Amino acid sequence: MPRWAHESTEGYRWRPLPSRTAACAPSWRGWPPLLVMTNDELREAILYRIVLTPSRQAPAAQAYLARRASEGKTRREAVLARKRFVVRAIWRRWQECLALEAAPVPLAA
């Protein structure tokens, strides 16, 4: 994800910051630009961080990626498989929470 305007901005939309005060130097007005992401892009960025951050340090995540690589998958395919694994786990937890909310509460006698 680019952090500055001179980096690749392909596929992203930029908007400038509103000017802080009227006393700001005109050359700095609207700098640095903010990256505007859609909800899907934001969810994908969050999921990417959830998957890749542990893969740098956690032995279980490293073992998962190594196992997928030994199966003949590329690193990209292994990361996609890990993302699907994480999404399924999140989905199951969400469904459990919804079931608890929908369960009728017994009335006290």
C-alpha cells in the first residue's frame, strides 16, 4: 500500500487533507494525501495483516505456510489458503454469537 503520492497509486483514490489553519504555508496545504479505501479494500487489508503478521514470528503460522509450500503451492497460494482458513474461523465464531443472541431466555418463575 503506497504511503506517499510519488509511490504507485494504481487502483487507489487519493484525497488531500483539509487545510489545518489559514496560517499554513500554501505549499503544505493538503499534504500528505490520505488514502481513501472502500470497505472491501479495508477488509482485505485487515485480513492481509491478520494473516501475514503471525507468519513472520509464530511457529504455527510458519509451519502452515511451509506445509503448503511442500504441497507444491506458491507462497501466494499458501497465503490465500491461510486467509480462507482465518475467514472460516471468524465466520464460525460470528455464527456462534448470533445463535446465542437468538436463543430464547427462560423466564424466572
